[in-house]
Amino acid sequence: MRFRSPLAALALAALLTADNSPAQQLLNRSVDVQGVTREFLVYLPASYDGITDLPVMLVFHGGGMNPTEMLQLVD
């Protein structure tokens, strides 16, 4: 599947690769966007039960930061 927008590809990948376990999780995932592998984290709160819909929040890091540092910043 090809996406015109890398953002759309990342959002879809995050939703499709989520694990349906009932405990808080931090999942490392990646997706290929126009030949470039993009890595991202999926955070699932402890309240996630795999049945109830939860909102999706996308947080982008920059300025030399990595995903783990961004997660600590926004906690």
C-alpha cells in the first residue's frame, strides 16, 4: 500500500499494530513510507482493554530529540 502522506501511513500503522493486551505497554513499531523505514512508539495505557475506543494522539519530536526523550517530556 502506498500513501501520499507519511502522516497517514504512520497513523494507520499505529492503529493496525496495536497489541490488544490489558496492561500498560510501550510498543516499538516501524513502517515503510516511500522506501524509508520510519520508527515510532505506540503507548497503550493500562485502561486499554482492546474493546473500548480510545482517542489517538500523535506527538512528533524534533530538535535532535528522540522518541524516548519526547515521551519523557510529555509524560
